[in-house]
Amino acid sequence: MQMGFDRMTDDVHPTDEVQAGDIRAYAIFHPTAVRRQLAANGNDDLRFVHYTSSAAAIGILESKSVWMRNVSCMNDFMEVEHGLECLAQAYAGEHGDRLKTALDSIQSGICEEIQDLFNGWSPTFLRQTYVFCMSEHDANHEENNFGRLSMWRAYGRETRLALVLKKEPFLTPTDALNAYTSPVEYLSRDMFNDEFGKVVKGIIDNIGFVKTLGRDSLKGYLFQMFKFAALCTKHRGFQEEREWRVIYTHDLEPSKRLQMDVQIVGGSPQTIYKIPLKNAPEEGLIGIEAHEIVDRLIIGPTEYATATRDAFVHLLEKAGVENAPHKVVVSDIPLR
């Protein structure tokens, strides 16, 4: 589900040279994501964890699918606006001017084209982007037994549960779902501007390579750069979440596998998209089925801990998870 290096169509068989070019371009236009993904891949103890309610976790295991919710329904309902505002301010400033000068020198008028393209799609990012949110989880940390107090307070309310997932399916490049994994950065406007300046410097330092991309490819890379900058930038106050998210924008890149549904969430009807937990090895989507991807469950603070644990052991066994009794633990954080 990773935002892959080789975003090729099914009828293209990329050469090693093309793949290497894609990887280099990805590193230029998404340097922070590359750094974070390499660090995640190199950390054997890292897992991803989805904090949710017991009811939602039961739904995941029984339906063998996870829900992606609209960004307008997230805890920080202004998070996309924050990213868009940070991007607009940086692009209108000194670093943006340097970027426009450099790119227009090799492709005349391309910046105006990308501005029009991105501005045209921005309202869609707010209305038609769906995300599945996870946090980084260290398997050798006390958190592996207790969970994270701030997350218990924020998610699940009286029936809290943490679903710990293996990282590999989220970090393996594939276009099977048209939904892509990206880390979240927690930045103020000034911090975003500094990071934007680093990206601009990388583009200028590699301008010879950028010239070889061609006009359409360059517009595509710039569009994705702006899109993920807007969708994966959150307020500094949320930084302890250490969030990663799987992102899907239906109108921009519709998926043949994701399933639209309407569910009641917190008493309100919402459109969601379900990611089926089903492998598609012919398209590089592997390790996603429930018996493969579930690493452990942490039962959050509850007065019915024993009954809840027994229920989830049964559900894991039914889903084919091996050693289920050893993969369900109860947090003893004293939270009311």
C-alpha cells in the first residue's frame, strides 16, 4: 500500500533504468517520506497500531476489512486545512519563488499549469479523501503491553482496543488498491516553510535530472508532492500520535477493490471505504490477510477485561490467527 516508487500502469514493464529513475524522483520530491520509510523498514521492532473501539475491531475481524473514513470526520477536523494553509504560505514565499524560477526555466509555464491543476483538485481533497490511521508502535517498549495513554484517552471511549499490525504490507510498493501509505509530519507554518525550502533545494540541486522527466511526468511528481504535503501535515499539538496513514482519494484515483459503504459512526451516518484484507499477489499486495497482518491486540482500560479478552481470542482463532491466546493482552493503565 506504500506510495510506491514505480507507479506504472498494468501494460508497462519498466526497465531497471526506469525504476531507478522513479526511485530517484521519489527521493527528490518526497525526501521526508523516503527517510521515514527507510527508517521504518530498518527497524525490526516497529509495528503499526490502530487505536479504536472494541465494536470497530470486531467489525474488522468479522468482515475481514478495515474502514477508511473521510478526513472531514477525523478528530482534528481542520487538519487538511492546516496542511493546505502551510503549503499556500510556503509556495507564496521565498522558497516558492525559487521553485517557480527553477522549474519555469526548464519547462516554460509549468508552474502556472500545476497551480491551476492543484487548485482545481484541492476541494476534492477535503470532500473525497479517506484515510486509515495508524501510529508507530515499538514492540520492545512498555507500550507493547500498556498501549499509549494519550491514545486511549482519544479513541474508543469506554470500549477501547489497540490493533497492532505488522508493518510490511503498508511499506511494500503496490498499486493494487490505489491507496498509499505515508507518514504524517507535525509542523507549524514556520517549520513547514523550512522543510519546503529543503525540498526546493533538493530539486534545484538535481535540476539536471529533473530536466529529463518531461513535462507531464514533472507535473505529476509536483502534484503528488503538493497533495501529500497537504494531506500529511498536522498541527504540532498532535505529534505524540506518531501517525501514519493510508490515503485514498476516490475521484482522483478510483479503486476497483475498495468498497464504498455507509455506516453509523459515533451516532452519525458516514460514507466509508473498506479495504478488504485479501491478498493480490499478482499486483504485489501480500501479507494483508487477517491471519498474517495481526501481530497482537491490546485490550484497553475496561471493567470487563476478562470477558473482552476471551471474546477477542475467539475472534482471532476464527480468523485463523495462530497462538491467539498469546496475542491478546490487557492493559492495566488505570484510566476512567
